[in-house]
Amino acid sequence: MFKSKSLSNGMFKKTVSLVVALACATIFWASTAHADYYSSRILLKEGMRHSEVVRLQNDLKSLGYFYANSTGYFGPITKQAVINYQRDRKLLVDGIVGPQTARQIKVDRILATAMKYIGVPYQWGGTSPKGFDCSGFTHYVMLQHNVIIPRVARNQYYDAGTWVAWNSLKPGDLVFFTTYAPGPSHVGIYIGNNQFIHSSSSKGVVISSLTNTYYATRYIGAKRVI
């Protein structure tokens, strides 16, 4: 009986150790699996050869700035593409992809993804291009670019990102409204010029104005998640 109890205790300890190890591995994966040159704060510049340069080249290609093959080498062609992008976006023009340029590229790609779904119908609880509710839309779009936010509007409002004042809004920020229920019950993605893209219960995915009386009187705040 004593031997059996010892064996049982040993198995229990091994099981606990395995569970802890798996949990740690899961936490580690969750914190690193979605890394990129923006979130990892990798400085990309001429002369480098790196897997993240491939990602940069593909990103610039999707935005219409890079037309060569994505080789992973940051040469003169890549540098010129970065310079052209920086000039158009009114960033510091140095041909180096630091935090500011990397963030802007990520924002532009997120907004381009969001725009693709204009016209998709509203669906309560919807989280796919077949139909979105408001927070399903913001969650899905951000997830396509490895920005992890909670699924529902209330949690996106209280638990994600940092607070942003109206006069400090930047494209990519989440904007929140109180509509059918008290508190944050509607959310969209700010795209600039007092406009935001969202999944409206009456029109599906559309672009609306923050100055529209309906939204202006129901606006409750914004969060920066990028």
C-alpha cells in the first residue's frame, strides 16, 4: 500500500510538472508567435539580410511601393521603396525602417484589409467575411495582422491598448460608442479625417463620419492597440 501511494504521488508530481511546462510553453508561444519587425522593434536598413526584410518587401509590395522579388536583402531598391513610402506618408525620410515607419506600414496594411470588406453584411455574432458584427469586424481585421485584441466591444474598450483623446486620434485606433446598450456597445477603426470603418447593424461594413450627429453624440472614447 505504501509503495502504491508513493508511486501515485510521484505520478501526480510528474503530471503537475508537465502541466506547468506546457502552460509556460503556451505563454511563450503566445508572446512570440506574432512577432514582426514592428512588434519586435527590429531596425531594418540597407545592407541587411534578414527574414523580416522579406516581410517588409512583401508589405511594401502590397502597398504599391516595391516591385522586385522579395529576397530578404535590403539593397538600394528596397531603400528607395522605403524612401518613397516615407516621403508620401510625411515621415522622416532616411530609408531606414524604425518604429515610426514600421508602425505606419502596419497601420496602412490594416486599413487596406479593413477596406476590402466594405459591403460585407452585418451578422450578430459574426466574425468572418461572411458576416461581421462590430467587434467581430475589428477583431478579425486586427488578427489578420497579428494584433491580438479581445473579441467583444466591452473588453476591447476596457482591456486592450491605451486611451487616446479625440484630438490625438491616429488611423488604426479603435473608436467606441454607446448605442443599443449603456457603455461600449459599438466599435470601429479610425481611418483619419474624422472617419471610421465599422460594421453597422443597418448597413454592414461601411465608412462613417465621427462628426455625424448620431455617432458624435454617442462617442465615448478611443484606444490605441497598434
